[in-house]
Amino acid sequence: MRNKVAVKALFAIAVSVGLFSCNNSRDYKDNSRATGWDINSKEGGFNYNADYDEQEAGPGLVFVEGGTFTMGRVQDDVMHDWNNTPTQQHVQSFYMDETEVTNLMYLEYLDYLKRVYPPSEPRYRNIYLGALPDTLVWRNRLGYNETMTNNYLRHPAYANYPVVGVSWIQAVEFSKWRTDRVNELRLEKEGFTAKGARFAAEPGQGFSSETYLNAPSQVYGGSDSLVRGGNKADRFMTADSTNLYVQRKHGVLLPEYRLPTEAEWEYAALALVGIRNYNVYRGRKKYPWDSQYTRSGDAKRRGDQMANFKQGDGDYGGIAGWSDDGADITAEVKSYEPNDFGLYDMAGNVAEWVADVYRPIVDDEFNDFNYYRGNVYTKHEITEDGTVKVLGVDEIEYDTLSNGRIVARNLPGEIKTVPITPEDTYLRSNFNESDNRNFRDGDRRSTRYYNTFGNEGDADPTQRMYNSPVHTATVDSLGGQSLQYDQSTGRTTLVDDNVRVYKGGSWRDRAYWLDPAQRRYFPQDMATDYIGFRNAMSRVGSKSLKKNKTAKN
């Protein structure tokens, strides 16, 4: 009997210890799995956001769960240019705009620039002018399109139509602006910055997400009452007051808005997530919708066009009435059904810029995971006192494009960046230089005349894989332009490191271009009346949404 009592007592102790272990030391929510120390203790120690659940979708975005697909598989290739050689690729989960960026969204961007960087001040004038879309893209020598030239961007009738006349460079600058505005509002709503801080800053003293993370005391011109004026500004503060600002580890700020890569865009447009037919997965799905045809086969919508595109010579919408597709130029976003990811107009309406530099081939032999050509690695410039260099109100970095247009690439309040150096990449095996746009296709080692085993001087240093035109444009201190058109007759291609891929058919294109795998290119500093864009955002954390979340988060 005594032994049975002892065994029961030991069992009770073991159970209690086990429960204590499972409910406490094995939980590791409030203490460290590495040391056992308390996390976020009032007495001090490591500070972390232990309540983080998962990434929220930013405004306008829907979730796209990643996976594998055959990139470049097209149903028709009448050009026979080997531009769409199929490759198997894997794409990580990400978020994407459910619609193209609209005129209204872009006008909000222009209004912000005019308010924070008044064009009436000479030092800021080119910031606003450089962001303006080119409305003259609508003009045609033998067509009357002045209605669109004068009204398409700003008239409320076109507010929810996709913005056009925007170059790839302008789309990138819009994406940076959008990132900062979204994170700026998140900090204010969470109570970290002062209420209304985004409207209280002086001209030239805006908010930058990167500056806030790396030099927060210099945001809003160094106004501490704005940067830390919220009612929860001390939420993550440690006992010794060493952590005064939200940091990346707290998970409050969202990743950047950006242009999607070509692989992401094609994967999202194809939307195989809704397919249960193995043959369709093998490449027989031709459009973003589940059909081989451009008209709907649904009983309620039979015969309706599934996208806005050019149906034939002189036919941009069909005969007026029931058989019309509802648009002659662009159409209002969400005019057609979304694909299985919930994305609208992934075929037709406007073609869309993607992030990639164009090359005729996709080098899947080197990489088949999150494929992207266009990496230019930079780092923050560090001052003599060891801090990052933040541009002052009079420090603006402009870029003169090949067409003579001036755009601002770094605004006041942003961190100045510089290319990485050989010292930064010493003994690295994954990259060794800053500019990787022509890696394995255009650099000297890729040319047939490169002498691998010879001396450095044996190869022609001017040798280029792509013998494209080199137009030059300079602007003097008084604003005078010097434009020089390359008139060489020896050029063989238009492809270089400054042409970008655009995807999807537009209102000007035949159905041939509606196939998500079709690809074309255009100079990154030029614009048209048929290319727009939408943004994407990387997914951090798990590949799939948690079960208690909806598909759109």
C-alpha cells in the first residue's frame, strides 16, 4: 500500500511538472527558447513583439499563394522568335493589387508631391514635373484624340480608369511613395506617431520608411513631437529607454510596394490555383479565365467578352449594343470578371510594366526560384560620424533620362544610397558586383570574344553583348537641354539594360497578346497610351494564410 501511494505521488509530481513544462517553458511566447530569459520584461532585457500574428494585406492588395508553374508556355507563337521558351519556375507567396493603378490613385500621388514639395519653389519644381504622366501619348497624326489628351488623367469620368502615360521609372517612384504613405498611416493609427503628423510636417520634410527604420530622429525634419507624439509611443520601450521607436522586429511596418517580377505577374495572371484538371495544369489554360475562348460560356453571360482588347482592324469593341465589349479605349477597372486569385484585368485593358530587364531568354539553368533579372545592389551611405546620410531639404538627386526629361530619384528626408564595392563582396559566392542586370547575358564574360584565360587587356573593354543605340541627354545649371540622337548605322538591336518587360494585352492589342506568357519590352524612360501598372508586395512568414484568415486577408 505504501508503495502504491508513493507511485501515485510521483506520478502526480511528474504530471504537474509535465503540465508546467508544456504550459510555460515549452510555450516560449514570453521567454526565450535560447536562454530561458523573459522577453519584454519590465526589468529589462530583450524587447520583441511576441503578439505578432501574420502579415496583413496592404491597401488594395490581395493574397497570391506561391507555387510552381511553367513560365513562358504559350498556345501560339506566330513570331517564332524563341521569346517564350517554357521553363519550370517556383514563386514565393506575395500580394498584388487587385486592379491596375488608377488615375485617381496617381492623382493622389501628384497632390502629395505638390503639397510637400511645392513646384512654386525652384528647388522642388522638377519633382512634380518629373512625376506628371505624359498625356500627349494619346495623340495620333491621323486621329482625333484630343478628348483623351485633355481629360483622361484628371476628369472624374476617368477616375477609376487605369493610369497610362507613365514610364517604368515613374511607376517605380510611385511605388516608393505608396510604401511610405501606407506605413506613415499605420504608425499614426497604432499610436506611435502624433495624430495628423502626415499633414503637420513642413515642406520638404516628409516621411520615409527606410529613414524611420535607420535614422528615426531625422524623420519629419527631426520633430520629436511628431515622430513620438502618439499615445502608444512607448509601447516597445525597454526599461533603460534604449528602444524609443518602432523597429523592423516589431512587425508594424509593411514591406515595400513594388512592381511585380515577370515570374510573379505571369503566375498571378495564369491563376492555376482554381484548376482541378491536370491537363489544364500541364499548359492548356490559355487565358487568365478557364477557357480557350475570349467570350464567356457561362449560361448567364454567354457571349460576353471576358476582356477589353482589339478584336480586328478598325474594331476596338465590337458592334454597339449587346455584343460590344463595353470599351473602345481603356475600361473602368473591375468591368470584367476577376481570375481565380481575385485579380482584375490580367488580360486586356492596359498592358502592365513588370520589374524585369528584358532578355530573350529566361536563365532557368542558373536560377528557378523567384526568378528576376534586374538586381542592382546598393547600400546606405555612411557619414564620417558613422550614421546614415539623410538628404536635407535642399538635397535632391535628379536623373536626366535619355529623352531629356528630369525625374527625382531621391527626395529630401530619404537615405542616400551608393553602389556596393568589391570590398563588400570579398569572398562572397552568391554575388560579386552591384549591377547584375546583364549577369550571364551581356557582361563581358558572356560574349563569344571574351578570352577567359588571357590577360585583362586582351578583350575589348567596349565590347557589349547588345549593340543598341546610345542616346544622350544633358541639362545644364540653367535648365538648357542638349539632346543627341544616336545616328549610327551599325546598331543591331534595341535591347539593352534599360528596357523593361511589359505583360498582358491591352485595348490596342489583338487576342494573341492576352496569353499571360506573352512578353514584350519597351524603354524604361518612355511611356505609351496602352501600358499601365499595378503593385505587388512580398509575403513575409508562412507560405499560406492561417486558417482563420480569409483568402483576401
